[in-house]
Amino acid sequence: MAYLLNFGQELGRITVKNIKEIKRLGTLRSALKFSLPTLAGSAPVDTRAGRCKMSSLPPFSPSQSQHQTCPIPDCVARNSEKAQSMLFRFRESQAADLGILDAGRSRRPKLITSETSIPACEKWRGQVLKEISRKVSKIQDLALSDFMIRDLNDEINKAMREKHMWEVQIRNLGGPNYMRSAKVYDEAGREIQGAGKGYRYFGRAKELPGVKELFEAQSKPKEEKPLESRADLRKQVDAAYYGYNLDEEDGTLLDYELFKEKEAFDNLLQQGNGEVPEGWEPLPGDGEGWRLPTLDQVQEELVERRRKRLLDKLG
């Protein structure tokens, strides 16, 4: 308590000359360096009056106390000490129960399916997106070598796969579907089929040897094969195409066809009495000509079809 009283009284008695000295030295921190040790060592305190006897303070000498150190008050704690406090640990356990975690303080889980909280999954997905954005910006650096660009492109693709897995987990838990991506178009305005899937190249990775030729080959239009002329077609046609086979000349094929024809006719006679089954209609050409429907029959058929469609819709 006496230390704090001395500190307040000394700050109130800094003269204009001392302020000029503070400006000359640089910052208020340098002024506190030579003020606090003086207060701590030589200011007598009158406990009954509750005030410091400032008249007994030694003369102000910045040059002598410039290299002295300032004692750290007990009220100032480091971050590591705050993390061990009971209140901090209680707040962390409470946030963990509610599913609200600080992504900067905990490590991202390797097993994505073990995370069952939608807010936590969205936070981890956002962290992965930040990593992807940072690496995509870094891959544009002209000072990177080809090996560094390949490694960085592999890391980006790995992060893209992890992002997709987090999106699948969020969708399975009942959250928003982040996997609905917009269609990708090329420079000519044509839709790129399957864009965004598989291994992708970012930034300067598209200019790597082997990759550049791959993109150039995809961009070139395919050369259409010219139509074959009639002379080229005739080169592949022989006499058998026109029916000049040796089987027809010696009669072997004709005898086989007659045998199979007679066999099929005998089977047909054995199956029934030769009458036409119910529902069968004679085909045109088997002794009967084509019978075309009249205009009235066509209109009646169309009306019947339309009536059936309306009944299906209503029923």
C-alpha cells in the first residue's frame, strides 16, 4: 500500500523540466524506469496521516537511474499464469460443454468425425480456409523454387480435402451444406465439367514443367478426322459383302436354309391346329394390303388419349 501511495505522489510531482527530460529520453516507460526505484527506496510513509513525506525525497537524477530496472507489480500476470487460474479453467470447461471452443487455443482434431458440434466444425473449417488463402497467396511469390512450389501446391490440395471433410461432417450433423459450389466456366464461356474435383494446380504451379504442357494440350481443339472417301470405303469391301460366297456357289448354304425352313414349319404345325391365336393380326404383305386409318379414327384416338391423361392427373 505504501508503495502505491509513493508511486501516485511521485507521478503528481513531475515538473515541466522532468517532462522535457522524458521527451528527450523517448517514452514514458523510460521515465518510469528512473522514477519507480527512487520511490521504492527512499520515500518514508506516515501511516497515521496516510500520506508520503515528499520533502525527504532525494533529488531527481535521470542520468544515475537510467539503467535501473523497474520491479514488476504483483497485480501483473503473464498469459501462462492466467491460463492456470481456476476461473480461466472453469470458463474453458464451460465453453467446451456448450460447444464453443477457441480455435486459436486448441489443436485441430485429426479425426474429423469425432467432432459432434456444428459451431466447432464451422470454426475449424474457417481455420482451414484461412490456411488455404494464406498458402495460395504465398504460392504467387516469384522467389520460390520449383520444389517449394510443388510442396506448397500439395499442401493446398491436402487442405482442400480436409475442408471438404469438414463440410461433409457439418452436413451430416444437420448444418448448412457448404458443398454446393457454383459452376466453373472457361475463358470462352463454356462450362468446365468436373471442375473443382481431384488434384488442382494453383498460382505458379500451373507454370511448372510438365504441367504447362498439360494445360496447353487441354486448351487445343481436337482435330476432327476427315470423312473417308468412297474409294477408301471400297478398299475394305470384298466379294462376300455383295453375296458372292463360295457356299452359295456349291449349294451347301442353300441346302442348310431349306432344312431349317422345313424344320420350323413342322414345329409350327405340331404346336396347334393351325388357327390364328386370339389377339393376333395379319401383317401387311401376307396376302393383305396396308389399311390406313381414316381422319375420324385418328381424331377419336387423340381424344381418347387426352381423356386418359386428364383422368390420370385427377385420379
